Amino acid sequence: VALDRVNHRMFVPEPGNIRILVYQLDENGQHVRHTADHVIGHRSVVGRRRQSVTNRTDGAGGAETGLAVDNIYQRLFVRDRNRILVFNVHPDDMQDYPEATHVIGQPDFETMTSGAGQRQFSGAEIIVDEDTQRLFVEDGSRILVFDIDPTRLVDFPNAKIVIGQPDFKSREQGLGPNRLTRAHGIALDPDEQRLFVSDQNNNRILVFDIHPDRLSNDPHAVAVLGQPDFYTNTPRFSGARARPANRFGVRSITPGGLDYDRLHKRLFVSQLPDNRILVFEAAPDKLQDNLEAFVVVGQPDFTTFDPVISQTRFAFPKDPSVDSEKQMLYVSEGFPGGNRVMAFDIRPEVLRSGLAALDVIGHVDDAGRDDFNRRMANDRLDARTTTMARAVALDAVDHRLWVADEYNNRVLGFRLDRHNRLLEYEARWVFGQPDFQTAQAARSATGINVPLALAYDVLDKRLYVGDGWNDRVLIYEANPETLSSGGGHAAVAVLGQPDFETQEPQTARNRFDFAVDIGRGIASNMLPVGIAIDFKNRRAFVADGGNHRVLVFDIDRDRLTSGSDAINVLGQPDFTSGDPGLAAHSLSSPGHLAYDADNDRLFVVDNRNHRLLVFAVAPDVIQDGMAAISVLGQPDFSSTTPATQLRGPGKVITGKSLASPNGVAYDHVKQRLYVADQGADRVLVFDVTADRIKNHPTALAVLGQRDEMSQSGQVLRDVSAQDQLYDPRGLAFDSINQQLYVMDSHWARMLIFRDPSSRHRIEVPPNGVARFSSLDPILALTEPELILGQGKLQVDAGVAGLWMKTRTKVLMDTQTEQQSRLLLNQVAGRLEAPTMHALVLADGRDGAKTVINVTNETESSQAVGFTLRYGNAISSTMETLTLGASMTVDVAELLDGSFDTGALEVTSDAPVSVAAWHVLENKYGEEIISMAPVVRGLSPNSVTVLPHVMIGGGYETDIVLLNVENESVQGEIALIDDEGHEIEYQRYEVSPQEAFIWQPSTGSLIPRRTYAVVHPTSSFTPLISALVSRSDVGLITRVGLEPVANVMYARIPIQSMPDLIRHGQMTRLDLVIANPAEHAASVRFVLRDLDGQEVDRDERLILQGVQSTFTFGSLFNRVQFAGSLSIASDVPIAWSARQVTTNLRGDEILTEIPVLTDSSASGKLVFPYNDGQGNSTQLFMIAGATGRLESHVEFVDMGGQLIDVIAR
């Protein structure tokens, strides 16, 4: 952090959110408010990460340590990648999202290039000497010194001095008093004019005299700390990364993040991997080569190194910041630590080892108080979120998904539907924590510390968890019949350790040494743990990355115990060897594993060798130290490719290479192997058919990149999309449903990929629901296309269904900078049988369009006639549809004319499928649609009652009568209130094949729910339907109420759970039942899940002549649900189901859910299919009560040719 000592402010960089937060401190150096007062790099303090750009306002905060304040002139210097931005932060001028005044390191604010010389750099640390107005910039093997006097500072200035090199062009690394290898950590003693520089790779700290009168290019250091002389670089300290018996020099000074206390002449040195800060006496007369610390902060003593989140402990502390005047030490813990800033009182009389912090910024408890024990990023943790998820495992039998949330020390369990699609976005189970709000690391039967691998045993119904930091594998009972929801679950056995409390990393038959640390499993491109289950032969394979081997365990339930010995080892000749190697029988940091049960093959990610090995491990073949049979990623078993040749701009990426392999999953149906190549941000797909696999194969396909030669640049990678991956890790594959689960770790999300196909199977148990949705994808690598076509479904009698069209647009909130979909509208229509005659309400009012969709599924070409009757005019035309072809056309264009309202008659000699909708604009100028009333057939069932007619309070309803008869019809429409009282009526007369529209009065300021009844005086009754509009200073939404006969039994599908297409602030389902009968109706509501199982029921009495309104929540005390609802009544009733979604703009979007009666017909049903550019299509099918639905849906283009689509 950087401190403004004049105005008591703290500047905190947040590289994860690409911003800098500004906190006000009190005179004692503690924060005044929990929230920041200002933000730099974002438009508001609630702004989230967005696409990286280069200008004078954005990108600030790209470094974790590159901040410095000039207290004299109130300027903030921010290292942003290969430049430094200068901001005016005077309190009188401070505002959110400020513009930089100057740029150092680049010629202008829009340029970002790498370089060296006298003007450019790529370092991290910066520090300001206020008294001399100099800026010191760490740049790898050198320190640049710039003149920043405001009267002389210009953009893209030349450095005045270079430290660590003979001149500005040199980049030599080496030993000696005037050379550096990797400078990282600088501190200033302004009184003695000394600069302390951490020389990382030389294991030392150099001290330079930087007095302006004495400093020149290539100065010699005046002292060295941590080494006996300037030409020695032997390590003098070994801590957390060594086994306890091999640790030494625990008080020795080592290079790290630095700051200097000028008041008491003390040097504070952070040791990030060792989770502590050491304090040294650093007065000129106290310096010596073997300087030892007298206090440790962040640990109770000098021999403890574990990362712990508490008031006295650290987890990967960043550089220290000292306020000498207030005698306060500030320590930030960003990723992968505690996401907080801790403040300590460091007065000499108070400072001691194990010191407790006085203050914390970044976490508050439920009572709004400082919380020293919370860790989660952005202080948010629940059952929906993950941070740096590393592994995933599928339970394909009981339909569950397990996700290793490494950063939060837990494993989450999610429910899936019978197709293994996510049923809920909120986890049902958590392992490693007592609840979903806790993220503490622990070593016990119930605790986890850095889970990195998962596997599920479908036979024993056990979950295996690779507990990385604790060097063990935990085994949990996960039978769904006995596993309770929530957390607090205890493991039943442990592998790699003798019990649940012990951690003894060793190279032994019953021990693991995963060697997890910063750079190895944490904040790294490798996962040194992996698990695969051979359920057939009752074996578990465990990758022991630190020992560069894979151990094999017998997991038979009767023989498996804690601390069991391995029965075989791969990668090493025996159980006591642990050296890395490059050969057919050797491994170097193996990670995730996958098992081929059909061919008894083990696939092993060999991370540091940039390859994947395949072993033949049948029980009668496996041998200790055996050689692999195949290699992927390399041409042979003795080759490897350095990472520097595989990653970065201009590097060669191919379909054969693996930059940094991580996750792996096997598809036993197609014998394909999926490999997460984390270093290239992609997943490669290989054909590994047992009799065809060969060394160094070329991938069949690539996911996450444009092609096998591509890797997105940083600007593109910072776009969250559905076709792009950023840091992919764990994989799981569902062979039955052909879908891949990918942990896209950087974006803290899981993506599910499914192969496109023209044909998708449907299997639904009795009373169950099948549901499919198109993607309408948000893409980064290509432009989304608009796909138009038809879906065709073969069904039997007793099956009912509907299709939905949804329109959305992508919305970026300017304050939160969060991308979401804004729901514009959603309409639904029944799946209807083909017909030779249809009558459609045509609406051209206020610029609306009527779109007609016709599909020919007969065995020959069909001539289809279209006749529009409007006013006293008639327009006609004829179109020919070839076999399987469709047409979707604007009626006005079809008939070459305009109209206000009318009726469109569609006729053909053989049945064709007909659908229609209206296209109109809402008050925002956005295109929305509503279903057009359609009557199919010449003698439809009589419909005389229309429920859920809304008037007043912004609602307008057009009651529509369609007359399909060949003679005029007359009568009266009565509008009835909920109590059964008539409030308005209208006489009608409708000519043959024409429409009649009546709009009841809307004078009330309060919305009023009514129902309409048709009282015919002629021989025939027209069909009644309606258009319901909701307005608020302009149209918001409109729905069409399709006519349905009064029923005694009907059903609707329910999908009130938010999904990728339809979501908003809230959703409710209104159920309205009108009872026009002369007797009271006893109505039974039965709620069923997707599999047709009853989950709840209710029964209500509705008096004669009355209309009653229920919400789904009031009936069943539920809000989010997926399944179906059936209603049975002892007298005929009229039923309406209307879903109301409040979108992200606050508008209520209405969706009329068609009430479904079981179809008595069988055959092919057709529905329009649209996808892309804000359009999507959904399909819902409900099976009958007595039979299982087994069918398929196929998709064709408008010409009837099969097209591949992805059904979600």
C-alpha cells in the first residue's frame, strides 16, 4: 500500500479488480470507514474487472506493489504494466476515475509497448524520494532513477541514473557490488540517503548510497546483507518450502519486500512464501552480513511458517508499508492470501513476535465490525461462488457435480438433472467447512487446506479429495441417501498420512509430498495432485507431484484403512525414490489423472515435462516403475519443450504441443481425451482409440481459442465470453450426454461444452419434463450469427409441450461494470399439430408487424394460400413450399400492403404447421414480440371464457374474437370482476374469417384483474383470446392469451430458476383460475419435479362465478423451481399461468405460459427455431402419466436441411 502521511490516507492496489481504492485514516492510522472513499481505474468503488485498455484513466492498479505517494506535491505514482501513471490526488481535486496527468515509460497514454533503454522498463516496485524529487523504479536487473520535480516532469522522460548496470543499454545479470539478478523490493532511508534493494536470485540485500551529490551511473553498493561478501550468493535460509528437518537460518535476512522505519532505523522484510515479516536493526552501525531478525510479525515464532488467517497470522503477505510518524506497519494480503490490509502498532515498547493487529481493512462480520478471520475475495462467499476452482468430478449415476474451490478450502456439491445439466446454481453440499460462509484452512477430519484434485467412486459412492497443503487424500461417504445438506462432513479415511491430524511429507509407500506452495499448486500453472478411480478393479491412482510419481492403492471397502500402503508406483523404480526425470518411465511434477476402464489405461499429466503419458495398467500387467506406452505433447519420451518456447507473443502453438497441461478427462464412448492446456488457455481434444493411438498426435479440435495455432492476447482474454477460456484447469466428461465440464479458473466459473448435433434425444419418465434451450452465445473469438430454422419433434399421444422465444440484449452496468443479459421479452406457444386451415390476428397498429411461420412436413410440395381481410379490403397470395421447407415472413411484405388490424387466413390442401407472432417496439425503441392469436382448424372446440384480463394501472387489454365459420356470428362479451360481478359488456358481430377487437375501458389507476365471457346469440361461437399490454409512459411488454377450452385437467411446465438467458431481479408465477360454472370447483394442485416425482400438493375451493389468483410462492412456499404443475378440477375451469420477471432495468416482463392438455394425436410437431444476436428458443415437453416419452428433436434450416445446433 502507499500512504499519504499529510492527509491520513491509504492507497490500496487491487490487481484482481484492476483498481486502486483510497481509504481515509484517522490520526492514529486506522481506517475511518469500512468502504473506500474514492477509486482510481474504475468509474465507481463498486466497479468490477473489465477489458484491459490503455488510456489515461483505465488500467491503474495493474501491479501489486507499484505504488508511491509524493506527500509534498500530493501525487500518486502507479506502475501499470510497462508504464507509470501520475495522478493528482490532492484532497481538493480528488474524484473517482481520475485522469492521469503524466505517463512515464511510454510515449503517450494510448501506447503500451515493452522496451528498455533510458525511457522504458517492465518492473514492479517504485519508491519516491520526496526531499530530492526522485523516483526509483525497479526493472529486473537494474534500478532506474527519474527526476520527477513537477516543474521539470514531462511525459516519457529519460531516466537520469541507472543502478545495477554500466549504462542504460546493458541488462547484464551477475554478482558483485554493482550487479543485480532480479531486483524485487526496494526501501528508502531518506535521512542517511540509503537505498535497500532485494537482489532475489543472489539471496541478498544490497545497500546503496544515493545521495544526489554522490550518486552516478553504475554505483557500487556500500553494504551487503545476507551474504559474507559481494561475490557470494549461497542460500542462508530455508523455511516453508523445506521439510522441517531440512530448515535452517530461520532468523537470517533474505531478499523480499522492504520498507524502512526512519524513526527507529529498522528494516522490515516480507517473506511471502514463509508467511511472515522479519524486523531487523538497520542503523548504519548495526549492519552486518549475517544480520538476524529480532522480531517476527505474522507468526508466533521463528520456526512456524503455515499460512493462517487470523489477527496474529499472515497468509502470503505482500510488501510492508511503514508510517514512521505514527509507528504503524501496514501489510496487505492479496491473492492468494487474506484479501485484506492489516495494521500493527510497531512502537518499540509494543513490538514483539506474534503481535496482534490493531486494524483490518477488507473484511467485516455480520454485525459490521472488523473481522480478522475472513478471507474470501471481495469479502463475499456463499454457496454460489468459487475462487480459483481447480478440479471437478462428476457423479453420473446420482447426478451430482463436485467442484474443488481451492482458494476457499472447500469442495462444493451441486445437483444435476437426469441429463447431468446444472439443476441449481447454488451448491447443496460443502466439504471442508462447517457452512457456505466460512473459508478457514484446517487439518482434521472435517477440514481441508488447498484442495486441488477430486475423484468420485460410483460403486462405493465415495468422494476422494486431494488435500494439497496437508499432503493427503481424504475419503468421504457421499451416498445421496445418507449425505445431509450443508457442511461439517467428516472424512472416513485418509491416504498419505497415518491419521487426520498428522502431516509428514515423505517419500514412502504410505506418504505423500505434494510440495504445494506459492508457485506449486497455489498461484501457479501446475497442479501437483491428481486422483483417478479404477472402479472395476477397485484401485485409486494418486499423483504425488513433489515425489514425481503416481501411487496406486487398493480401495476395496473391506481393506481400505487410513494410512494404507500403496500397492504400485509409477514414475519411480521403488517407493523410496523421488527424483524428477524425463523418460518413458519418469515423471516431473505429475498432476491430474484420467482412467480408461475399458482398456485399463491411465492418462497422466506430466506438467513440468510439458506432456501427457499413457500407461497400460491392467492388474496383471502393471509393474513398479514401468514405462509408458504413449506420449502426447512431445515427439518422443526423451524430449521436452521449455515453457519459454510455448507461451507468449510470437511463440509457436500447435495442435500437438502442450504449454502447461493441467486437467484431463476421458470419453469412453468415442475414446477421446480432453486435455486442459492451461498455458495456452485452451482444451485440446485427442483421438486416443486404443488400436490407433500414436506418439505426438495432432488434436482433433480445440476449445477456448480460434484454432490450434491461436492464443488470445491480454485485451481479448479480459473479455468474459462463452467461446474463450482463461486459465482452464480441472475437467470432467459425461460420456452418456457428451458434455465436457471445464473449470475456467481465472473467471472463477465452470463452463459446460456440448458437441453440436442436428439430432438430440429426449427421454422423459412418466409425468416428467424435458427441457432444451438454444445458447444465444456471448462470443469473443467470432461474431455471433443469427440461425433461423425449425425444430421437429416426433411424439406419441398423451404428450404435451410448448416452445418459447426469448429476446435479450447484453447490458454492461456503468457503475458495477458487470455484464448481464437484459430480458426484453419472452413468449411461449403450444406445440400444435399441423392444420389445413388457420386464422391469425394480423396487427399493424403503431408500426407493429405480423410475422407468419409456415412449415411443410407433408410428403410433397404444397401450395399455401394467404388471404388477409381488413376493413372492407381483401388481399390474397399463394406460396409454394417444397418438402420440409419453411417460410417466415412479414404479412405486410407477403401481401405487399399495409393494414391496421385484420384476419389472415392460411389454407393448404394438406396439413402444414402454422405459428405467428407480432413484432413491435417498446418505449426504449427495442424490438419485442408477442404471440399472435391463432385458431387452427375449421371446427375448433368452443372457448367462451378468458381468464386473467388485466385493465387499469398501466394495463391495456385487446379482447380478440376470431370467426372461422362461413357465416357471421353475433353476441355479447361480458367483463366480470373477481367476485363474479359484471362490470362492462360489448356487443359483437364478426363476419366469416374475420376478427373483432374490443378494448375495455382502462380508467382505473390501480391494476384490476377480470375475466371475459362470450355470450353468443348466433349458432356458432367465435374463439376468444386477448393481447395484454403493460405500459409506463410507453409500452414495456405485451403478451398474447391463446384460446384454450375450459378444462378439468391440464398442466404447465415450471422453470422459475434464473438461467443464462432469462434472469432478472425477481420472478413470480401468477396462477389465475376462473370458474364460470354453476357449481363451486374443488381444484387440486400437484407439483412434480423434472423426473415426474410429486414434491408437493395443495387443494383450494373456488366458488361459482368467481376468479381466484394464486402465486406459486403462496401455494408451495417456493420461488425457484423446475418441474411441472398439474391442476385437476371437478368442474370445467378456465386457467391462466403468467410468469412475471422483473428485469435488470426494473421493468416487469410478462410471459403467458400456455396451459397444456394431453394431446390425443401423435406424429411430428414443428416449432420455429431462432438463435443468436439476442434471440433464443426453448422447448418444454411433459410426458403423460402412464408412459415414458422416448423421442428425439431434430433441427433444420429454412430449406429443410439438417443443421447442427447446441442444445443446453
